[in-house]
Amino acid sequence: MGGDWVRMTPDREPQTADSRRRLYAILAAIAVLALFIRLAAVAYFRTYDLGLEHDHWPFGFDAGRIARSLAQGQGFASPHFEPSGPTALLAPAFPFLMAGIFRVLGVYTRESALAIYFFDSLLSALTCLVLYRLGERIFGAKVGLAAALAFALYPPAIWHAAATIWDTTLSAFAMVSLMAWLYCLPRRPRTGQLVQTGLLMGLVALVNPVPLMFYPIVALVIWFRLRDQGLRALLATAVLTASCALVVLPWMVRNAVTVGAFTPRTCIGMSLWRGNNPAAWKAQDGAFQFNMSPDESPAEGRIFDQLGEVGYDHRCARIAMEFIRANPGKFAVLTLVRARAWWFGQSSEFSGNLKTKIRLAVLKRIVFLVPLPFLVIGCAAAWRRRKSVGLLLAFLAVYPLAYYVSFVMERYRFPTEPFMVLLETYGAFVFVSFIRGLRRSPTACDSGLPLAL
């Protein structure tokens, strides 16, 4: 983990005033294009016309239920079909955001749906700009611009912004912003910068707690950069950790007091069980088993009402661990199935809130599979050329671990996809450079494509 591999402030290309103006104009055009495409998708597919089944359940699912409870003054509660009391099932950021929109524009109204889609579309457009910043830091301005444009046109980014009422787009924006911030840190960050970094990490965790698994790597990198300063390196990691905890701990204390669990979310046991059971083994698609949810199964609903949220989560964890201990081979196979689904996609016709008759399974597979060779080329070339992609690759390696052992859904993968688009863009640049080198000289193989790896 030495050398340039964990460098946080790569060398930047010098820019003149004219080149900066051109750059800003191009970035503005990319952001406007991204916003226009997403809003056009909302209008064309009428994603604001949401289903009425189960009392507007498609309008944000659990998040929509919690937002309704907040908007009606009943607190952070009732994520299911029926009122169920205080909850810690989800992180707080997105439900509170939805609740604010509900208070202004009405609960489950078309106007609220349009506002949420506009917000997500705007965030997705801004993600293009932040992704440019990250790409420019690591690979240079050309790759950064190309990655920003690629993300503006990226079908899953359009789909989730225009048709998914969940924290999907917000999580992606938050994680790209955090990563760009980390890459802008100086080699030896000051105490104030470490406090700011920890606070930002905490805010990201309140949107989506899964990146918490990645944070020890960030702390390790900070320590590594300062290791020659002895005690200061340890104090720096302590400041980073304490600043992050300052943001996250109040939410966990609230959960301990109102729900009875000192945790960011009370869903670990439920997630583990829904991916590790006889039905999941029979399906072998790595997906969520909907018929095991308290909302879909009357029997599970009664058990949930009897045990409460925390008791039910513990029960699910116990049943899942019994299945895993009794069937270690099946668990290993299911884990591999989920890893395959994460990286190669699922044959799912799920269309979310899109109003379309188009069969989506094949299209989804194409979108997943076509860029993968460029991802491999980009990762390998970055390794060979010692580009500072260590944090990116660490995040891509760590983030899916929770889903490898539970279940995979398309929207759960999306927070990693901006980074994949960036690496795929770099891989495409390397590949084009290699092809041009072959055309100039059939024996020239020094363009940087790591064929030997």
C-alpha cells in the first residue's frame, strides 16, 4: 500500500484562463444534458403516476411509509403496510428528505413525486461534475470529462434518477463526493481537514451505512501517510474516527432508546435470512425473497407484530445462521451466485416505476456486460501505471461484501457504479491508445495496455 498507490493529491495538469473557461462551459453543458435527459425520462415514462396498491406502497416502499409517518407528526416509524411503531430499519437522511417534501406538497401526491424525481435528477447531474473532479485528480482532465459525459448518458443513472424513489441516487452522489474529497486531501492533512473528513464520512453513513465497512481503510491510509510522525499518526486516525462518530452516534443512541438496538439500522438479520434459506437455494438468483417479508407474508407479519422489530431481526439472524451452519456448501454456492449477480447482472424484468412494455432483462444484461472488459483493462492499466486508484479499488472490493452474504438488488449496486464508469472510461482510453499504436506500428505494444497481466 505504498508509493503512488494511496496518493491523495496526484499531480494536476496546468490550465490557462481560456482553458478553464472552456472546461467550465463543457462541464455546464454535460450537467444540463444530464438533467434534461433525466427529466425527459420522467415525462416520457410517466414515472410520477405511481401505483395505488397497498396504499401507495410503490411510492418509496419502506422509505415512503416512514416519510409519511414523519410528515404526519408520528415520528420515524411504521415502515410496513400497517403502523408498527418506532423503527430503525432505514438510515434517516432520505426518509427525512421525503418527509420535508410531503409536508410541502402533500403525502403521496403527484407533485411530491415530481419534486423527488427533480431532486434526484439534479443530484445525478451534479454527480457528473463531482465525478469529473475525481477523474481529473487521478487520470487527468480528458478522462475526467469523458467519465462525466459517460455518466450523464449511463442508463442505470438515468433510470434510478427518473424512476427510483429510494436513497439510490443520493447514496451515489454522497459517496462520489466523499471520494473526491479524499483525493483532494493533501499528503499530510491538517487536524481541521481531518475533522471535516470525519464529519463528511458521518453524513454519508446517515444516508447509507454500508460505506462504514470502507472507513477503516480510509483511517489506515491516513495513518500510513503520517506513519513517520509516530504518535501524530495515531492521533490523526483518532480525530478522523471521533469526528465521524460525532455524526453517527446520536442516531445510534436514538435507535437504542426508541427501538432497543444500538445500531445504524435494524436489518442485518432480516437481510441475512432473506438471502440464506431453502427458497433462496431453490431460486439461486441471488435476489431478495419477497414472499418472506412481513409485508408479503401474513405469517411473518404476525411474528413481526409479536416480537417487534429488534426481536424479529434477531430471530431472522438466528434462522439464517442455522441454515448457514447446516449447509455450508449451499451458503458458499449462494455467495458465489450473489457475487456473479453483482458483477454480471440479474435476469430481471423489474421496471420499477417505468411505464413501459419493453422487456428489460436483456437490456440490463447488455448494460452490465458490455463495459466490463473496459473495467478490467482500466483496473489493470491503472495498476501497471501506478495510478492512485487504491481507494477506488478498495471501495469496489469492500462495499459488495454485505450483499455477497445476503442478497443483491440493482439499486444496491448503484453507489459503486460511478467509480466503475470512471475506471471503464480510463480503460476505453487505454484500449483506443493501444489500437492506435498497432495501426502506427504492428509491432508496437508499448501503449500501456497491460497484456502481460
